[in-house]
Amino acid sequence: MNRIFKEAEQSNAILFFDEADALFGKRSEVRDSHDRYANIEISYLLQKMEENEGIVIMATNL
């Protein structure tokens, strides 16, 4: 994920995330290790988006 954001910034690319509703649904209550890692990955993605100085577009079917 870090590489994708870094390359997008270096090349002035626009990042496009389709089906963003699947990525950013409700963060689940941690019941097992899968939930914990899913929440960590979402948090990391949100952090990278906040740090990104380029354009990020997200699409959803909702």
C-alpha cells in the first residue's frame, strides 16, 4: 500500500478506489485476529490517504 501511494505522488497520478463501501464499511468489533487485522488495514489506508497530497477518488454503488 505504501508503494502505491508513493508512486502515485511521484508521478502525480490519481488514485481510484472502486467499491469503496466494501473498504470502508463499519469497523468491526474485534472478535478474532481477522477482525483485528482488518481494522488495522483500514486504519493504515485512512492514514495514507490523509498524508497523500494528490487526488484520491472513491466510488460506491450506494
